Amino acid sequence: MFSMSAGEFRHKITILRPTIGKDEDNIPVEKLEELFTTKAKITNVRGSELRVGDGNVYKQEKRVHFRVIRSKPIKQNDVVLFNGQKFNITYVNNIEEMNRYYEIKMELVE
């Protein structure tokens, strides 16, 4: 059985969900709405540099573990805010399908 100690959850993350709202001109725009904030264990997976067109693109991948908040399930189109940067979620895993911990993989592309 997978378990983690509470001391491993050291990093504060915020989960944001994109929603469609309207601006002052009544035009539909995408807004990020805060779903919840929690503490997580973050592990760096990989960093790479890609050449796209005439510029360089930097890509970071991280793995995040945190406790499940049952009333607010995570979706793959959600966004993670960590250290002032927005990461896209690429993979969501309910570890061992026990509804205790989530593992997500996220990436930052600059």
C-alpha cells in the first residue's frame, strides 16, 4: 500500500480551473478560478531545451503528490500554480485507486 508521511508535503500549490466568463465588453473570455490550495511533494522529472522556429523553448516537467480532496476532483485541463508559475497538467493518477493520494505530472513551457 502506498503511503507518505505528512512531513513530505512541503510545497504549497494551488489548483486552478479554466472557466468561460465575460469581460466588460460582454465578450467570452477564459478565466482561471481557484479550486483549492494544498501542500504537496514535488519532484523534478526532467528539463529540456527545444528549438522551435528561430527561438529556444525551455520545458520543465515535475511530478506532484498530494492528498485527495474528495469534494473537488482534478481534471486534466486544470492548471497548477507553483512558485508563481502556471503549469499545465499532462497526467492525473489516483494512486492505487484508493482515493487517498493523487499523482499528477505537470509541465511548464517557456
